Amino acid sequence: MNNIDNIVNWVNNIKQVSNLVYSVYGFMRKLRYHQYQNLDNRSHPIKENGQIRFISFSNYMYKCNYCGYRYSSTILFEQKYCKYCLYLYHKDLSDKNVCLDVHIVNSTSNSHCTEHESKNIESYTQNIQEWCMNCSEILYFKQIVTKYSFDMNYYHERQNEIIKYEMNCTLCGRQNLLINAEFSLCPDCYLISSEWIESTLSKKSILVLYLSWRYNIEQCIFCKHILKDISSETSDDCQKWCSNCFTIYAGCGYCLTTNIIFGLTNQSKCKKCERILFITIDTKNIMENFIVSAKYNTDYHNLIEKYVKNNCTSNSLMIHSFISNLPYLDAEYILNSKLKVNEDIFIEFGFIPYYNKYMRCICGREYSVTPIFRQKYCKYCLYWYIKFTKFTTKNMMDVHIITNSINCTDHEPRTLDFCTQNIREWCKNCSEILYFKQIITQYSFDMEEQSKMIQGENCNLCGNLIDRQISFMCLDCYSVSSEYIESILIKKKILILYLPWWDAYSKCIICRQYFRYKSYHQKWCSHCSIIYNSCIHCLTTNIIFGFTIQSQCIKCKRVVPISIDGNYNIDEFIDSIIDTNDEIAKYMNNTDDPLKIYEFIKNKVKVSCKNIKMIKYSETKDFERIAEGGFGIIYKATWNNESLASYNSIVAVKKFLNSQDISKDFINELKSFDQYNNRFEHIIKYYGITQDPDTRDHMIIMQYADGGDLHNYLQKCFKDITWNDKLAIILEISRGVDCIHEENYIHRDLHSGNILSVKNDRSTSHKWHIGDFGLSRPANITSLNNKIYGVIPYVAPEIFNGKAFSKESDIYSMGMIMWELTSGCKPFADSEHNADLILEIIDGKQPEITNDTPECFANLMKKCWDSDSLKRPNIKEIRKIIGMWAHKMKDIDQFYEAETTRLKLIEKRELGPEYAVTTHPGAIYTSRLLNSLISSSSSISSSSSTSFNTTQEYISKELEFDINDAKCSSSSELNSSTKQEYISKKRKLNLVYNDARWSPLLIFQNSLNTQRPINSSRKLKIAKM
């Protein structure tokens, strides 16, 4: 009703303005109007039996648990409260039940409230009864403690504002509440007490700390873990607990107090009102760890009790700082250390990171950093290591410690000059570690850092004086050794270096690539295949040059398993790229400084293949099938890897079918592929190998060509591709082939499907790249000798005659690509790709040159197609000629005329892929095994009694014969050991036969389909031959 009266009064007194409707609605929105609930409805559960429900027990919540109304925040300390629930609590207040210690100011946004007498805009009160829902703002509640209550920076920024209102205690009237310029609570009203109670669950004594305020911090006071809410019908949202250190925070909903219970129990009692607080926690799987925690943390519970008794008159908020600095043994540490109830504790070197760039320890706490060498360590974990380790000569730490405070009470007083090399004298409160000798980081080699070390110190391990002119390490204690062991995995000898320190490098010392971390103490370089395995008991490191499944510490003899997943042939291949010089094994016998081993390894280890790397299959996702070849499937995928320009980079993934048992020949192809692959601009980049976990097929991850292949480009855009464009394309292709041939390699499968368009990083244009270098073959073939793979129209004729692939055969293929640029069609698309076509290619069959092709361009193509491979131009000649054409330095008129002719032919619909002949269904343009269509070249090469001596060009257009006549040829002629001579008009072919099985007639006969028709115009009697 009050809101309705306010609306009526405001409307009666409003001035007539142009935006009257807007003003009325604006005024109504400002009212605290609760249409969903009657504020005076006593059945509403907001306030029941005096409970204070307008304050949440978790300061991170943004809506009230009871009414759903959005929380408001106090001006200071960001305490959250519900105005609606506070209004209902306020309705029933009387002088007898006022128990809130609160500071209230008048709202500047509503200074004309009609609920009460007008107030000064600067009015201030500590009486909650004077709070108004419409015009008051809560400055802060003294009984709600948030993280800002302990933040001195926060306090100093707002010090003047806090002092202005901090006068007397609301509850008792005591003055001078500011102690030592710190925000504090009244020591008379905000008492802290403690007692030991018996846990109803473990039947053990546990400590309870009684706080006279609401603990509204989301993090545990001990371990800083996020607290979990305890949901229960009886908990009334005032309970939370830390599952990491088994600490319960139980708040009383009537008194704004908190019990901190250092252990597990199912009930607690409020110290003020003595109400029983029931606690419901599932302790089924945590009770054993709790008992272990209670066993080792009892001393700290006693310290807390002692602190409370001795500091009852000081600032009560200091208890938080005292407890948070205790090195409490939490559940996470218990699990990592595998502690049991009846066992003595043994802590490993878990306080040192394996990767010196880590920011937090495995316990969740931030690392500290040494002033010298910037070595990281966790003070909390170091404390427990020192507390429970029985030090011997085997596990003694080589460390230098100084003192940075003289106010520590944990031991005998020390001066700032106190320093020690005894790790047992380190104190978490007043000591600082200058450096660890047994931890090697990138800064250990910095001469400036080394100069900061203590001069003339003795070795902490053996006591001998260290000669700093040679090394800052003791040569007796820090000696490096090595040995060759037989790898259980690959059954070969591999080298292991035993380093007497903890290697905290983040990069490989050979290739400077970042490590992959297999565990807390194992890392490996996927480029060099070198494994670094450190002993967490002795602070030593084994550098393993190869693959194995286990490693043994030379100091404590513990054997640690090593897990590097992969195919054995892949493992052996990656292992084979490491050339460990025997000088490494002998080096340490003559060295004067142990740390020089790093530089020596860097100079002596030869890594023949730094780009081959195994990639986790889980790093790839979003596979999209885009093409399929003769032996594999091409996918477009996303690779999540920081090594690329974009973390989520689009890549191409080539999956090799039936490649579960990948062959060594395929591995050898990867070696050669990698030699040049990522070094040249016009070659598709290669990233690594992965394996499908389901099919076990191997996959290669490569650069994604977003512009597609050359054939599809010609099909779509042929009309718009000028002769200048064609020259630019073939020039880029020639550059790529030149890169391959320059490295003395052969592509062996050049065709338009392997010429790929990639967007230029520096512009919107695309560049043409060569892909699928040497990989268009099945990965599971165990021997590729004399196996011919490819696309028939692009394979040079000499390959069908049994010769090996060569640079000249690549030139033939390039000539076919040049022709495809002129026509927009693939060569011999109208023919079935079978044995007939192979014979025609051997006979010299060539595509028909288009009418718009310049004579100079046609002549170059014909040279590339020359049946005599030795007469073909090399790639540098081709590149030079095309470059002169592209830059208009030669034959300009021919290309100008060709462009004019091209446009006319397109207009007449006489040029282009859409006007070409229909593609034969038997035309196959994916790489495949061709031996079934031609004579068995492997059989020919294996025959020691057969010799082919070829002179001049073989042109079978002038030599015609009938296969049926050949069948009738005298066997005596074929079996004769006498040399027989076959002569054609343009070519002499001298054949020497000792065995009729290798007769060319029988070879052709076996390769041809006997049902195909015989060309009657091409007959020549065998007798005449």
C-alpha cells in the first residue's frame, strides 16, 4: 500500500511535461514493488524463528536462495545481502533483538523518501532500525568477513572512508577500534575461542575454532581450494567444507557466527546460542585420508589453540593470517605421496618443477623463485620434505640458504648474516634459498648469474673446496657418465647419459624445440626423439638417445617405466634419425666442467630429420572428407597446436589405407620427404605423423590447400584464365619442381591433382604448390622395387619399358600439365586407361595441341614429351624459358596473338573443358599400381641373361605387326641363341635373347587383352622382321 500511496502523491504533484508517460513509468520502476509476494505474509519462509537469511554464506552467489531476488552489494568490502529479506527481518526488529553491527548511509539517488522524516544527504547511522529500503545504503556489515577484510591494499585505498565511519562498536559502544592502522573487530564483542571435541564419525579428538562473525570467503583458510556447499534440509545454506584438507565451516543462521571444524563430524554447536548444527558429508571414500591428515596435522592444531589463547586481546582478524601460513598437509598431498595410516611418511622431490616455467606446484600453491638462477620451488612442499625425510649422503641437497628476517619465533634467534648449506636449517618464515646446485635451468649457464654465487664455498655433499676457476660444481660429486644399453623396444644399442642433477630445461638442447611432458618427471623431444627421465628420489636425470620402455637411476637403482606410444617401425625410424657420435660417450673422461656436456651434445649429435614428429591424434578434430586417392583418403581437419600461426589451424590429413603395419620403405619416403619439404615456398608443408586409434591406419598432417587443385581450378575458371595467367601458373610449378630436383629427389607422381593452390599469407592472392611428394603409394607395401604407381597419361613411356623414375620422367609429366593448361582437360580423357593406352604412349601417342597454343610453347611441350628422355630439357632450362615468357622478355607477339585466338575459340565454343569430348568411364586419374597392365618390370630386371641395348627413337607407327601372327612365329627362331636383329625405318632395336620367356612379343602378348580388336592397318609379317 505504501508504494501505491507514493504513486498517487507523485502523480498529483507532477508538473505537466512533454514526456509525461516516460516520467510516470520511470518513477514506478524505481519503487521497490514486490508483486510476487506480500511483504507482511508471515507464512513466507524468509524469516522464521529469528533466523538471519538475508546474508548468504557464499559471497560468490548473485541471487538469494530464499526469495530469488538479486543480491545487493555493500559500498565497502563487497558484502552481499538481499534487500527484500532484510526488509522482512527489519519489520520485526525491536530494541531487544537488535544484534547487527552495521554502518548505514543515506542514498544519494533518493533523498526525498516519503517513508519517514526527511534526512540529510550525508546522514549516517549504525542503527539497523533506521535503515530504509528506499533511501538507505549499507556501507558494510562488521559481522560479515570477506576476502577484502584481509586485503591491506584494499584497506589503504579506502582508509579515509573507513576511518570516517569507524567510531564506536555498535554492540558495546567501545571506541578506538582501529588497531595499528588496520581494520579490526571489537575484541570485546568479537571473541575467538577454541576447544577439542570428539568427532562423532572418527571417534578422534578434533579442534573447533569459534568465530564471532560470518566467514564469507570462498577459499579454504588452509589450502586456498574452493569450498564446497553442504546441501541439506537442516544446513540452511550456512555450511561449506574443504574436501582437500577436511575442514568444515558451519555458520549459525541466528547469530552470524562460524565454527571452523578441523576434521570430520556430523554435528557442531553454536558457541553463542548453543543450537546444534547438523552436518551431512559423505565420508565413505575419504575417511582413511582424513585420519592420515589428522595424524600429521595435530601439531598445527595445537599451535592454533595456543595462538587463540595468547592473542585474545589483539586484532581477532589476525587469526586468518596465522592459520593460512601454516604448512597444512592436505588430501592432495596425501594422495600424491601415497601415505597410509600406519606408515612413516616419505616425501619425494615434489617441490621442484620439471618445467621451470610452471607457475604453480602440484599442490596448487604458487612457486617461489631463487634470486640466483631463477629456480622455482614450492615452500609448502619443501617444508614437508624436510620435516619427514631422513637425510643421508644419497639424498642430501646441495643448497645455499640466507636469512631475510630476524623476527621469527620458530627457532633460536638469527641475524641477517646467518647463512647455511644445511637444508634442515631452512625456515619457511625467515629463510630464503639463494640457489640449488642440483637444479639446472637455462640461467645456470649465465656467467653473470654464476658471479653472484658465494665465493670459496665447500661442496655440501663431500666437503671439498670447489675450484671456481674451473666450475661452480664439485668435480667429484657432479660427474657425468654414460653407457650403451640394448633397448627392449627396438632391440638395438642406444646411448644413455647419466646427469647428477635435475634438468629443468623447457627446450631440447639439440633442436631447441619445446618438450612434450609424459609425466611429472618424464619429457621427450618429438623432433629428436631424445627422452629425459629424472629420478624424483635423487634429483638425477637420464638422457636417453632412442626409444626404450624403462630407465634405471644410476644412483638409487630404481627402475621407472617409459611410455612412448607408436608403431615399432615409426619408433625405429625416429630413432634412426639420431646419430650419436661415440665421442659423446668418451667426452666425460676428459672434461673439466660437467655443464659443458650440454654444448658438446649440441655440437656432436646429428639429427638428420628435425621436422618428422609424431602428433597426438587427440590434437586433431573436425574431420571432413574432401578427396580420395588410389591408396588413401584426404581430410580437411583442425589441428590444435601452438607451433602454427593459429592455435586452431586448418590442415590436410592424408590417411593411408591398410597402413596398420607401416613399412620401412614408407618410412624411408618420409625421411626423403622431410629433407626439403618445409624449406621451400612452392612445396606443401608437412607437419607430422599421427595414427587413427580405431583403424590403426597412419596419417600424415600437411598444409591445407584452401584453393583446391589445378584440375578443378581449370574446370571452373578456364574461360577467364589468360595466357599471362597460364604462364604465371606454370612458372610457379617449375619453381617447385626445381626445388625437388635441386635436392636430387624425384616426385614420381606429378599431375594436376597434385598441384595445389594455397592462399598467400601476405596478400589475398594464391600461390601454386606441389603436393604428395613421393607418397602416392600404399604404405603397407614391403618393397617398392620395380613397382610402378601413377596416373597413366602422366607417366613417361620409358617407365612402361622398365626404366626407373627419374628427373626426366618428372619433366614428361610436367609437359602433360602444360598441355592441360592449354586445353582445360586432362590428357587422354576420351580413352580407357588400360594396356592399349600404355602401348600407344610407348608408340609415341601425344595429346592434340590446341589452336591457340603459341608455337614456342608447343615446341617446349614436345621437347618435354620426347620419347628419348635424354633429349628432354632439364627443369632449370624450362624455368628460365617460362620466366622470360612470363616477364615478356621473349616471344611477346606469339602470346599476344595466342590470347586473341583463345578468346575467339571460346566465343565459338571450340575451346574449353565443357566443349571437349566426353570422358571415358575407364579413364582413371588417381594413382594406382600399374604393373598388372604392363609387363612385369621386376621380372625383367631380375633376369641376368637378358640385355636390352636401345639406340635411336622407337616409333611403332612405322612398325606394324599382328599379334596373331606373332603366335605362329617359329619357336626355334625365338629360342635360338643366335643374335637376331629387328630393324624399323627410323629406329634400330638390338635385342639379345638367351631365354624365350623374355621375348618382347610374349611380354606384349601377356599384357594385352586377347579379346581386343587388332588394328589391321598396322600389320607387319614376322617373317619380314
